[in-house]
Amino acid sequence: MNDSLTDTPVVYPDFDSITTVTCVGAGTIGGGWAAYFLAQGFRVKIWDPAPDAGEKFSRLLDAAWPALEELDMVAGADRTAWSVHTDLAEAVTGTGFVQESAPEDLDLKRRLLSQVDAVCDPGIVIGSSTSGYSMTEMATEAAHPERLVVGHPFNPPYLIPLVEVVGGQESSASAVDWAADFYAHIGKSVIRMDREVPGFIANRLQEALWREALYMVEQGEATVEQLDRSITDGPGLRWPFQGPMLTFHLAGGEGGMAHMLDHFGPSLKSPWTRLTAPELTQTLRDDVVAGCDVESGERTIPDLVRHRDAGIIALRKLTAELAATHGADAAATAAAVPAPTEVASDRAESLPVYLTEVSEDWIDYNGHMSEAFYVLVFGFATDQVMDHLGLDADYRNSAKASLYTVESHIRYLDEVALGSQLSVVPSLVSAGEKKLHLAYEMYVDERLVATEEIMALHVDQSTGAVVAFPAAIAERIARTITHRPEWVGRAIG
């Protein structure tokens, strides 16, 4: 990278002065970027030559906006502040940043980046959403390659925080720094790569897993559904909190990664994986497609998108809550979203996770936590929910009203030992004018040990009557994210 390509240093826009950004391409990635920029309060100008580009983006925005309202929306964001253009010069007029997301075709990328460069003001940085090409490869036809930077997002860009930023051989270091800082400014989690690497970082890890999965299908060693569940119900549960390196560091016990490598290093030479790609035969292609159809069942692509987005939202909120609870070290592993205690008043909120440790007097004659103390812990979690919603001791004393549990259902799923660290994750299933439907999941590490579902009524303690929540508390409840775990409503037995 080079900062000596021009005699006069280029001045890039101040972040606070940027009101408009341009998205070149409005497909899945470009449209996702456009939705995210809208949620960050920008006006978005979209360039896309497809005659139905506006219709497709409108549908994508309909799907993305509810998720953005729950996580990444700033006050005053206007979902209508977008326009579609077929004239490239018109699309970049007045812009403060350009995000290119054209299809992965090298000749197309080269030509399009050159055209964007030719019509942009000199101080505008141009980012590319390429998932495989280097900027050195793509910038060959541009007159000003120094301002071209890779900003590689992950699908969907409106939900996944990570952006990998790297320049090419002709990119200006100051342009790369500006782009990395801009992405961070708008709430992204940025990896500022030291040098170009084919496929970047995360894609290379995904690709290794993907190749091995294809081999296992080809060899009849696993089905598509088994492969997916091996991640979603296995190591994937750890990865939002510690990545693959810290996961193996913990696997080494007190000796950490040093013990892990010394003890298990020889197994790296075992024939467990095959990192060269298998030949994509018609049979393998058909087997993988059929496996996905079987696993999807009756769920449509929009159904799967909604399920994926709900899961990402829940995980990002949980990691933020854990980071807030456990301090700065944990914060480094959390996604780049504000902790619930920092959420602006006009944003959706999640309920706080309750944390505690099993004490000696909770242990029964079998050496495990007594069933009565499961109830107690769930009660403590409800107290914390009440405090969070404003139904705290001060409210109860002044209003002479409180939340009364009128029905509950507990499932005891596993034993809990002395000293175990318990995490109770609450969900607001639904809310009415006078009642709350709450669900709780109790974990020891990643092991689900119990659940509770309750119906609670807001009661005037002076009269014993069920009464409506006051306006301030009703507003707080209305801002709380609702989530219905799949086990809610389950009959006994």
C-alpha cells in the first residue's frame, strides 16, 4: 500500500458530515448493505441496471427492517430514504461513501470499479464487497486505485457485524484506515487485515469446513442434516463466545493451548480431514441439493431467513448481555452492539440474563440441586425481570401493585451439581394490558438443565383486582423484544 501516489494528500469526509451513501448493486449483499445504511440514518442511493431492482430491494427491506429495529437502528432512521438510479454519475452525486456489491465476476468488477472511480469526487472512498478477489486484481483499470478498498461483509450484511477490510498494492493506507474507521463508526466489527490473503480470513475457515462436509456427503459418511446439526448443536454453540482458537485453548484445561498442542498435536497428522476439494459430480451435487430439501421440509426460503435472523438477534443480544456482566475481557468477544443497559430509549430491548452459583444449602440427599431451588432461581430471575421493567421495590411500595404468578410449568431436564454457575435466559413470550407471558431457560455452561413458563398478572394489592400496567411500564414492556421458544405451551409428559 502506498500513500505517495499524489503530491497533495487527499482529504476524506468527516464521518459526521456524511448524510448520503451509495450502494452499487442491490442484490442480496448490496441490498443488505443498503438496508443497514438506512437503519444507520443515511439517505441511500442505489445504482442497479436491473428493471426490477427497486421491487427486489423493497422486498428485502421489508424482511430486514424488523430485525434492524431490534438491534442496529439509530433514532430518526427513515426506511423510505432511498432511491434507485440507472445513471452511475447521478447515483454518486453528493455521496460520502460508495459500497460496491456487484456479482463475483472479475472482468465485471474491474470495469465497474473503474466506472465508479471515474465519476466520484476525489475524496470519496470506494469499498468492494468482494468475497474472493483481491483489490490488487480488481483495481487494474481504475484511474485512482489508491481509494479502492475491500470491505468484505457477511450475509446478511444488515445483521452480521463483521467486515474484513484490506487494501490492494495500489491502495492508500490512509484510505484503508478511513474505511476501517468508517465501518466501525457505523457499528460494524472490523478486522483491519495486515495484507491481502485469497479468500480473506473467515471465508477460508468456512471453505475448509465446507470442503470436508462435501467429502463426507460424497463418501456416505454423513447426511446434510447430520452435518448441519453437528455444528448448530455442537461447536457452533461455543463460537459466538469464543472462536476456534480460544475454544481449543479451553480444551487444554489448566495447561491451555500449550497442553492442547503438546498432547493432541500428533493427531493433526491423522487422516481426519481432506482439505482438497472433491470433484463436484452431478451425483454429489444432486445429493447435497436433495439433503437441503429434506432438512428444510416445508419451510420456504423466507421461513428459513426469518428463523436465521431471529437466532442471530437472540445470540447478539445474549453476547452483549454477557459482555456487560463479565466486563471488558468478555466484551472483546461480543458482537459490536450496545449492551442492553446502553440501548437508547427508542430502541427495542431484551430482558437481562440472571446469573448465580449453586450453594451448599441448595443440595439434596442425592448430591444435586433440589427441585425446590430450581423454582427459587426462576423466582430470582422473575424478580430481575420485574426490576428491569420498572416493577421494582420502589414501584411496589408506592403503587401498592405487583406482578403475581398465577400459573407455571417447570421442566427438570438435567441434574445440577454444587458450585455450578447458572445462567437463566428470560424471554417475553407475549404481553397484554394486565399480564405477561414469560419463559425461562436455565443453563450450566451450554447445557440446558431446566425451563419454566409462567403467566403473571398485574395486581392492585389494595383491592386484589387485576389492573392495567401504568403507561411508563407499558411503554417499557412494548419496547421489549418478544420471543417464543419452541417448547413453550408443551403439555406435561
